[in-house]
Amino acid sequence: MTLEEAQAIVTRSHAKAAELGIHITVAVVDDGGHLVALGRMDGAPSISAQVAEAKAVGAAMLHRDGQSLADLAKDRPGFIKRDGRVVGAVGVSGGKPDQDLECAEAGLTAI
């Protein structure tokens, strides 16, 4: 995954959050769980940066989709796949769980 792709995911997720009237942080990690991009909207809770990154790292390391992780830890990050292979994950924090998921899914449409 490229930095440009990661930033596009952050931008699209933030746009969805703005539509929903919420303030979020988006973290994008590579398949090893290493941070590629992080964007915290003005007004997003301070702790949301750590929570978003933890969600993304959890998805990348456990290779589980958002629903599986929700069942495990009530977190809802999403995978970034290319040619059927996981190349990273996105985690969102700041809204209600369903809003975080909606923003993550919107972000994934950017690539």
C-alpha cells in the first residue's frame, strides 16, 4: 500500500464523518501493522488516535474482518485487500461503533 492510497482512505473516511456530523480519527496500517497514515479531525477525541491505530493493528495482525473483530473485541476496523491478499487495514475511532464502521467502509472505497 502506498502513502497516497493511505491518505486517500483517510480523506474519504473524514468526508463520510463530516456527512454524519461526527469527528473521527482514521489510522491506516500496512499488513505488518505498521502505521502508514493517521488523520485526526479537529474536534475528535484525543484518545481516538490511539484507539483507531489499535483497531487497525488488530485487524492487520489477526487477519480478521471488522465483524470478526467486533465479536472478539467490539472493534470494527476493515481490511485493505489487493489481488485477494491483505495489504493493510484501517481503523476508525470517534463515533458510535456503527458510525466508525461506516466511515471505515467509505474510506476503503477510495482505493
